[in-house]
Amino acid sequence: MYLKKYTGLFCLLLTALFALNSCSTVTMVEQPDLYQSTTEQVTLDNTSTTDNGFKEAAKKPGWDLMWTDEFNEAQVDTTKWNHEVNGDGGGNNELQYYTKSKANSYTVGGKYLVIKAIKQNYKGKFYTSARLNTKKKADWTYGRFDIRAKTPVQQGVWPAIWMLPTDWVYGTWPQSGEIDIMESIGHQPKTCYGTIHFGQPWPNNSHLGDTIETKEGDLSTAFHVYSVEWEPNEIRWYFDGELYNTKKNTDVSPQRWPFDQSFHMILNLAIGGEWPGPPDEATTFPKYMFVDYVRVYKKL
């Protein structure tokens, strides 16, 4: 009797496990192979590793190079960069899950960092991508920041090169500030945004900025150099060496000018979100963001 009873329970358990395994198998079919080979030829979306576009010498008159990543290693240098791993949506209802996988961020040709956004279901999100930062590995107060990059376009694509405070001395976002060296939204393929965020907590936050447009092609067809010169009480933005935006501490009055503390660098490729909106049927994937170098200078 006891044997028959437990045999019946055992059979029920096996049936339940089989059903659970079947459900799990169906779910996992949709999951990406996050460690797929990255040896593919990267030429999609009219974007490639062709070294075209604007170039500048590493030496800058009046500035001393104090930190750089030329991305000439065989992989992302984790002594310089952290991978953020989350599906939080960046506070903007973005659609990607950021991973540390080599499928989403890697170096190619001993020359470029590649951030790759892939259309695939992963942990409740519809896309995977990467977001790298230098927090606690390289943090700066003031300096010149040059980033040479080629970024993707099309509806719903949101590449960004930006800085956040390391210690949040003045409070939560945006009280402690944000410096956007470069942002673009894919349905405005020629436009680069340079912005600061400051003021009171959302929804009473403030921002100031300006834009510039590339004169030939769009932001995906050539490399551009995005620069910020950050000094006490003033920040200046440059696009391919052309000054297009200046903000001073007096511009944010009566709000606090929070840009007198340590900030770190962030490189990311977001998909969707409240600003660009979601991709549409014309948006092709994968998307690639190439970074040739990040160079940081101190003023002599």
C-alpha cells in the first residue's frame, strides 16, 4: 500500500517535471546565444569600420593627455571600463537589456570598440545592447574629452556619449548634474545634441543644450570627433573641431551649477525610449556603434 502510494506520487512528480521542462524549453528557444562568435564582417546599416571622416592629432595645444583608450587590445579593457548589466530602461522606458556579453561589446581589428544592439528577446526585453562606464576606474573634474565615433541611425536608435557624477554630492538626478557630450536619435540622422541636465528632481528638472548637423551624409556614414572642454563655470561643445555650444554657470541661475565634482564617462547604444520612440518596421538590426578612441586631457 505504501509502495503503491509513493509510486503514484513519484509518477505525478515526474509528470510535473516533464511539463515544467517542456515549458522551460519553449521559453529558452527565444533566448539569444550571448557568446556567439564576433568574427562577422561588420557592414550593415550603411555603417562599417572604414576609417573615414574627421581626424585630429592626439596632441592638443594647451592640453596634456592624461587618460586614453585607443581600443587596440584584443578585448574590452576591464581595467578601464565597467559593463552595466540590467534591463532597467535607463529611466526612459528603453527597450534593451544591457549585457556584458562579447556579442554586445567587443573590439575589432585591434582598432575599434563595437557596441552592438541585437533584436532578440532576453529577460523580458526585445533587444540586447551594451553600456560601458569608467566609474571608480577613471573619474575626472574638468578637462577636455575627445571621442571619435561612428553611430547608427534609423527610427528608435539612441547612441550616447555622456558623463554622470560619481558621488552624487548634490543629490539624485539631475541635482548632481549630467553632461551629454553627444546624443543622437535615429529619426534625426544628421543631428548631434550637446546638453547639460541640472536643477530639481524630476519632474521639475532642467536642461540646456544645442545641436549641430553634419554637413555630408549622416552620423552613420563617417567617423566624427565629439568634444567637450569642461572648465570651472563653463562647458564648451565641439563637433569635428567646430564650437557649437557654450554653457556657463550664470546660464543655470538660480539653480545650482553642479559641475564642480568628479564625473565618469559612459558609452551606450539604447533602443527605444520616451525620446526617440520605438523602432518601426523600417529599422534594421543589428545596429553598430563604433568608437575609435576616448582621450581625456588636462589643461596646462
